[in-house]
Amino acid sequence: MRRRLLAALTGFAALAVLAFAVPLTLTVATNRTQQLVLARSGDADRFALLSGDAVGSGDARALADEVARYSDLYSEGVLVVDARGAVVVEAGIERSDPAIGDAVAAARRNQRPAVTERLMPWSAPAMLVARPVGTGVQVDGAVVIEASTERARTDIARAWAVIAAGAVVAMAVFTALALVLSRWVLRPLGELSDGVAALTATLPAPRHGQGSPASIARRYGGPPEVRELTESFDAMAATVADSAEAQRQLVADTAHAMRNPLAALTIRLDSLETSIPDRAADTFRGAAAEVDRLTSLLDGLLALAVAESASGFAPADPASTAAERCDPVSVAHERVDAWHQAFARAGVELTLVDLGPSHEAAVSPDVLAQILDVPLSNACRYAGAGAHTRIAVSTEPGWTRIEIADDGVGVSLEEVDRLDTRFFRGTSAAGGPAGGSGLGLPIARALTRANRGTMTIARVSPHGLAVSVRLPATDRGRAGSASGEGSAS
């Protein structure tokens, strides 16, 4: 991949350098050619003026001296002819050359020969500049200069060499920058690939059973390094998914396997209760309570494993669970009826607030009841006597929201983010009634996530706790009254 990236960057750099250097070389050649043409055209015009005076006076000595000095100075030939084509002055030029004859004939016809637009280092060693002698339509002769292009071609070659050297330096700089850039870009990718490969090598091979996701590398192309990285990620993801599923299955199997021995132990303890002497009664009741607590803990672990398994394999399309729907207000009313006696015994007021028409939630009534029972149980246990607990059902665009909030003792700011952690119990719960396992909120969150919903836990000002559950809503609205409020205490 590094070679491909270097080739691409170097290719773009070469195109950029050529796009700058080629027009620059042509511009230099054009400018130098124009300088030569303008200079020799001026000389030809001056000789044409002098030739006109010489033809008019019949004395060509001054013209001959001027031409001779010019030829000696620039080593260039000059030819002056009269209107009949007879040579007036000739210096360093061969009239027998067909090109010179054509130039003389064109000038006598008052035509200027075509001049080279751009010289190159390999162009002809000389160029012809011709001018007619006379004014207006009267042509009294012609002047032809055979201008040497050697110096101009040398200057052009020298300028091209400088430009080529600059292009080479620029390419070297761009190549070095491309090398540094490619290393900077690809180093994290290489380290990530090596790290993933090393981690994957330590993991057990994933099971390629039915429903295993296809490898990205088999579906898409790309550089070998990227394909190798995607294959490593695929293998790691499959292994992690298998490990998570194996962990959930282990927890479920362990909890299920231990329930039978615990049930047998509970029966044996119950049968021994009448035979326990008074001095051992407290110890016996403590042992029975620990057995009950262990049974509750195993039930919670089993419920959490089932909930997390459903969360990990929840369908992504809501239409696939269209049959799973319920009226959240009706379920909330049922939970109030189920919990009002427990709240009354705990001295906590329980109120249901229906905030208006709501859509049906895309969840079964039993699952929603199981989710709501967790925060209701916590509020009943730990809010404290004299507290108020409120259940509010509302509708958001595409969502149904159920919030259970109390103004009880609440939890500290440091603990609120850990309440849905397995086996965690806040300080207020630690001093409250026994029986909690610290698995309720993790189970509720897993069930909510399995139904494509979200659950948030937040503190209530000035004190208290609020648990908010958001679930996808269906298009069907709730029938019945638009709003209402009920309470039980």
C-alpha cells in the first residue's frame, strides 16, 4: 500500500511540475526568439533606409561601410539589391542559397517572409529577415539579413537547463514529502493491523456456523493491507461475539443448574425448622435468608443473561416486530394497581400522570411491565417514607417515553452513572431493605436495548432519582381518554 500511495503522490507531483515547467520553457523560448527578431528587424529597417538614400544618390559607399562593420561585429551576412535585383552591397552571405533568393524575391514584391515564432535549442543555425527598400508602393530594392540563432539557442538551452534542474529539485522535495506523508498516514494503520492480528492470534477460532457474518474483505476490494486488517477485524468481531454469547450461556446454564440444588436445600431447611432449638433459631433464620438471597441472585443472573441475549440479537427492522406493541398508559395503570399496596406499606405515594394521547410502543406488554417494575421496586424500597413517586407517559416524534421519578433520598453524583452496573448497589440501597442484588437496572437496560430503546438514569433536583425509558412508537395512536391522572398511596 505504501508503494501505491508513493506512486500516486509522486505521479501527481510529476504532473504538477510538468504543468509548470513545460509552459515556462516555451515562454522562455518565445521571449528569446522575439528579442532576436525585433533586434534584427530594426537592423533591417535601418539598412533599408540607408539603401534608399544610396539608390537615390547613386553613392553606396556609406552603405557598404555600414554593412561591413555590421557583418564583422555580428558575423551575420547582409545582402542589398536594387529594384532590378542587382547586388548593391553583399557581405558574408551566399546569394546562391535558394532560401535567400526566395526572401529577396518576396521583399521585392513588398512581402515580408515568415519569421520563426519560437526557436528551440535544435533549431536551424540561421534565420532570414528581409525588408523592401522604398516607401509606399514604390519598391527600389530589398535588404536581407541572415541572422545567426546560435546565441539565442544557447540562451534558451541554458534557461531550459535551469528549469530542468529546478524541476528535478522540486521532484526530489515532493518525493521526500510524499515519503514522509505516506509513513505518517500508514504508520497508525500498520500498528493497528499488527495489534489486531496479535490480539486475534490469542483468541480462539470463531465458530463459522449458520448466520455468521460474511467477511468485508470478501465483498470489497482495496489494498492488501486494508483487506488484511478487515479480515482481522472480522475474525476478532466474530470471536468476541462468540465469547460474549458463550459467557451469557455459561451464566444462564450455571444459574439454571444451581437452582435445583438450592430448591432442594430450601426444602430441607424448611423441614428442619421445627427441629431447630431456640438457641440456634437466629442462625437458622440467617442461613435461610442467605439461601433465599442466593436464589434471588441466580434468578437475576438468569434474567440478565436472557435479556442480554435478546439485546445482542435484536432485529434491526421495526416492521419485523410489528406484532409486539402495547399501550404504555394501560401498562402503567396496571403497574400502579399491582404496586399500590407495596407503596402504601412503605409510606410512599405513587401517582400516574397521562400527558395526553400517545402512540403505541413497539414492545410487548409483558416486557414493558418487566422494565417498569425495576425502577418501581427501587423507588418503593429506597425512596423512603413520605416520598412521592410519579409515572409520566408522553410522546416524542417516533418515540414513546415513560419516566418514573421520585423525590426520595436519591443517590450521590458519583454513583448515578454506576447504577446500571452489575451487582452495584448505592449507599442508600446498602442501608435500606435487604433483598437487592444489583441486577435490576442492568436487566431493565438490556430489555430496553433489545427493543431498540434507550434508558437514562438521572438525579432529580433537589433530591431523588428519575429513570426514563424511550421506546420506538408505532403509527397507531392510543384509544380512549386524551388525558387523565390517577394515584394510589
